Amino acid sequence: MNVLVLVWSYLKAKPLNTVLNIVLLALGIAVITVLLLFNKQLEEKISSNAKGIDLVVGAKGSPLQLILCNIFHIDFPTGNINLKEAEQISRSRLIRKAVPLALGDSYQSYRIVGTTIEYCSLYHLELAQGKLWNHELETTIGANVSEGLKLKVGDTFQSTHGLVEGGSGHEEQKFVVQGIFKRTNTVVDNLILTSVETVWHVHEHAATDSSAHEEHEDHPEHDSTFVASRLIPTHEAGDSTKEVTSLLIQYRSPMAAIQLPRMINGESKLQAASPAFETARLFSILGVGVDILTGFAYVLIFISALSVFIALYNSLKERRYDLAIMRSMGASKAKLFVNVLLEGVTLTFLGSVFGLLLGHSILVILGAAVEETQKAGITGFVFYSAEWIILAGSLLLGIVCALIPALQAYRTDISKVLASN
């Protein structure tokens, strides 16, 4: 009889034990797979979104919040900065490029960002359709915005206050879609880009209503949203009341990394935050939760390995007579050894394959069910080389679990077993 057929027959003989062992291992592998996929994709997204941006300058507050809001667009602004001060910083000899951002509004939960054409060069954006914004109330939108909201070139829409759905709207001001960017797999896919002048123009018409709203609003998120709404065109630097939300800065030389943050944080009312430093701090914070989940996954895998070992050990006791008959019919000791070893490897192989599939499926379901996961670009339809290591490790685990039972099968004494029966 073929060895693989024999192994499969033994596994089918005890379906409950077999399924339990496979499920336990699959759960542990699935947790590790989800963490691997999530961490790898998150690192890639953070790297691609922050690439080309050396420093973010904004209002005093949390440096991490400043980075999350102005690079990854997943938090609320820390406030606004005076345009005059922003332009003074942008003229520093240490700066090669300074790109202003004006935040505060959204459309159907997609953020509207007032900026300049130079923002496109940070992400090397290319147009799939239409053209870049040129006049007030013109926009160019990301690929996810176009697909999610079914917007096309020439369509119009009205923005709302704040960064969540349900805010008061600017019914009198209609934005026009002038173009759609090609997919970049960066945060730009989820943005609606327009000029700083547009954001200022929209809020200029609603200044009176916004002021009245601010007096009665006591929710901190809406307070910061309103502050970020008093925006102004970047070319009117003479007016000291004009503001932008932040500046995205590229250094002219490595020396700027030493001098510029210290100068801004120590000699002005503004705050400078390094994307590299703050994202590293973010990963250290997230790392605690990841380590806990990873530890939980290893516990499941250990329990599964122990269960496989016990199942094989007990099964060997019950099959000693069968093994003795096989030996008497000409089967070698090596064949018995390989037979038990393959049984353990088969169990762990099936568990790891189901675990990998389960891990990918979980992320696919999350991507379909949770909008934020979809916007972040986290998907289960990717495969990393590290998953081969998980598969190889599970096979090695199967060998380790089956090694002692296999050695006992190898040492089976035919005469004693047959005599006792």
C-alpha cells in the first residue's frame, strides 16, 4: 500500500482528533499571518506616504498628531499657522521645497486638501483622466475617491465642515472634478486636491455661520476642525491674519536635519516634526499590541504541537500490532519510521495551509467590511516570501512532534508485540 494512502487512512480513522489538531494550528498560523500581512503593508504604506517629506511644520501640539494628520490624513489638525510665519520659514536657505496644506473640509468622508501643484511632485502623481486643478473650486481626485463615490471628470459636489460625514455643508459652493489621478497605492488615492485659495474662498462665504457655531461647540475634534478652516491663499502674504494648516518640507542638505527642527521648535511659535522619528515612535507603540498577539499565536501553536505529539503517541500505542504485521510482511524499519513522520508532517502541513488561507481571508473580509481598512490599502490579496518561512517552520514542527513516536515505531519488536496478542 502506498505510504501516503496509509497515512491518510490513519488520519481519517480519527476525524475528531485530526480536525482539532488542524484547527488549533490553523488559528495560530492565521494570527501570525494577519500580523505579518498587516505590518508589512503598513510599513510599505508609511514608507511610500512619507517618502520625500523630511519635516512637517504646524501648530504646537502633539508631533505624532501633526504627522498623522498632514501626511497620512488620519487625524485632526493641531491648529493653524500664520501664513507670514510659514513663508518666512519657507525662505530659509536650508529648505529646498516647502508645500503648504490647508485642511478642514471633506466630502463623503474623503478629505479635501488645499495645496499647490508642487504637492504632486512629492508623490510623482500622474493623471489617468482630465487635468490638474487651475482655478478656484476645481479639484483633482484620487483613484479611490473616483471609484468609491463614482465621480468622473465634470461632476460637481458640495463639501461639508469637518472630517466626518454629517457636518454642515457649503451648499452655495460647488466643486468641479477636473481630473483623476492614476492609482499610486498611497494616501493620495483617498484625497481630493484643490488650491489653498479654494478652501479660503469656500470658508469666506461661511465665516459668519462658522463663528456662531464655534461659540456653541464644545467637542474638541470640531474645535480643531473649525480652526483649520480659516484658510487663505498662499500668494497674499501681506495679510497677517491669513493661515495655513502646515508646511511639508524637503531639506536642501543633510545639515538642515540638524539645524532646522531645533530652530523652528526653539525660536518660533511653530512646531516641527520629523516623519521618520514619529513613525518609528508609532511602530514602537503599536509593537506592544503586536507582541501580545504574536505571543498568543505562539501559545496556540505550542498547544497544537503538543496535541499533535500526544495524538501520534497514543495512536502509536493502538497501532503497534498493525506495525508489527507490516514488519512481518516485509516492511522495513525505515518505512515505519517514515510512515509516522509523514503523519505528523501531514497534520502540520494541512494546519499551516488552512492557517495561511484563513489569515488572508480575514484581511479580505476586513477590507470589504471596514472602510478605513480599504482606504488604508490593506488587503489580503498579497503574498510575502516570509509566508514560505511560516510553511517551512510548520513542516519542521511536524517532524519534531512526530520524531519520538517515529523512533518508537522504528524500534518495534515484532516478536514481543505478536506474542502479546
